[in-house]
Amino acid sequence: MESYELLHPRDHQSGQFVAKAVDEVSGGMSALSSPAPPALVPTAGLAARRDLLAAHGYVPATVLPMADLGGVEAWWDTHTLAAEYDPVRPVAQMPATSDLAPDRRVARHTYEGPGTSLTMPNVAAVRRFSQANGNDVFDVPVSGTVEGREVTGWARVQQVRPGVWSAKVVGAPDSPLGEAVSAVLESRRVTHGLREAGDLISRRRERRAAAGAELEPVGSTWVTAVGYDHASGTMVTRISDRNYGHLVSAEVFEKVRGASSPGAAFNALVKGSPRSTVEQCPGCGRIYATVSTHVCRTSNASSDAGTNAGRQTRMRARALAVANSVLRRRD
């Protein structure tokens, strides 16, 4: 049985993003600096995570068990402990407050649908931050339940084109909560986004299929790499820096990919099959058949490393203070 410790956050974090609080508003600076309602965070591994934070090196994102996180202060501070901190390739993180309005938290909202509950910064705030961030990839704190699976962590999101968003839970990329985030961000009526999204598992499969093929190197003297576009049933083969598409089954692709001689397997199983015109997406680099609709998957990198590093430095300091506070009380 995992033990839990009560977390009372103390100070507050500032960022570079302005958002009007709609669903939840802290009353002022005194409200932010005073202890917030307690949140439950697991104590197992907290000391090791504290040491990683103090070392100023890479700290991977983690997914915490869902719990009653208390008020807005505790919710944001619990997420600082779960965030990824990367000094080399920092990804932008949506801040809890703004340098221009440090006495106000970004509003949260809970979106609900059949078997799904998602709490995150309200959609208007996320969309504005994306625009301010140049529609680059960034992380958003989320917590919720989808089909009985509970998650508290961060979703890595990106607006890949107007009206289309890609999202995955950092540390748990197969969690359907990522698809719930996409559904809410894409909805024109955000309060109905999860009610109208349908089966999130099926949506995730369809979106992953539409992402195109990511090529994998193979051990051949002339076949450089292979991949499979599930949306169109196209096997992509890279030969001499050119990509060729053939309509074959996924089973045939797996046989070629796993063959001791991929070149010989290609000649025997693929060569002569119907051709499929393929293109490489300049954004995500994946290969897709031109007859299908391509949807970029979320990138793992942000372009503005300098600004992101500054934000992460502030949030890392806050997470370290939170961890030290919990550990002192436990001692």
C-alpha cells in the first residue's frame, strides 16, 4: 500500500502569460501567499525526485494517482512535482500565473462526458497561450478519469492546424486522457466537447493511424528504412534517399521489417504490388499516402529554448520548495 503525505504549498510561481480567471479566482496576493487547501501526493520516491530537482539536470515527467487535490493552489503545486524539467531541450509549460497579473491564477474548468472527467486550464486560456507561444508544442497540467483510469500529470499539446489539436499525456502516451484533451480543444462548444467526442479509444486509434509512417532503419545493403501508413494500408520503403509506397497488408510489412534479409523479403513480398504515392510531412517528418488525410502527432521539442528555460527554472524552484516542505514535515 502506497503512503501519502499532505502537501501545503507556500509560495507562487510567475510566468509570462495573461489569462482572465473565469471558473476560479484567487482573491489577491495574500490569497496566493497563504497556505492552500491540502492535496494528496505520494511520498514514495519523493526524496529521489527532490534530489533530481536540486541537481538541475533532466527530470522526467511522472504520472501521479488521481486524488482530491483540494483547491486551485494545491492543484497547480501538485503538478509542479509531476512536470518534466529538461535543461537542454525545454518544452514550454503553461504557467499558473502571469508576470503581469501574479495575483491571479489561470482559471481551471472540469469538462465531463460519458465515463470521462477532465480538469485542466480552461480552453480559452490554453488557446491564448498556444497563440502567444507561436502554436509551438507546450505542456498543460491535467487531471481526470477516462473509463476508470485515473491520471494526474501533464499533457503535451500542439495546434497542428486551425481547429486540429494533438495531445498526449507525458509519461503515459497511450492514456486516453490525451484524446480527451484534444476533443475539448477542438470542440466549438467546449462544455459539450467530451459529450460529443464519442469513443475516445477509437478516436485515438484513428488519429494515430492518420499520423502516417515513421520510418525504421533495417539491416539491408539497399533498403534504408521501412514504415507503415495504417490509414491507407501503405508500406513505405526508403531506397537511395527516395520513398516508395506499396499497398500491402500490415502482416506483409511486419515480415519485411523483421526479416534477416529485408531486401530479399521486399523483392519476394512487396515488389510488384500496387503503388501508392507518398509524401513526407515537412512538420513532423512522417510519411503518408496522398490519398489519406494526414494529422501531425505532437512533437517532443519546442523551438524557443531560451524562454522555455526561464519558465522551467522558476517552476523547478517551486517544485523543489514543495518537495522540501513535504519531506521536512515527514521527518
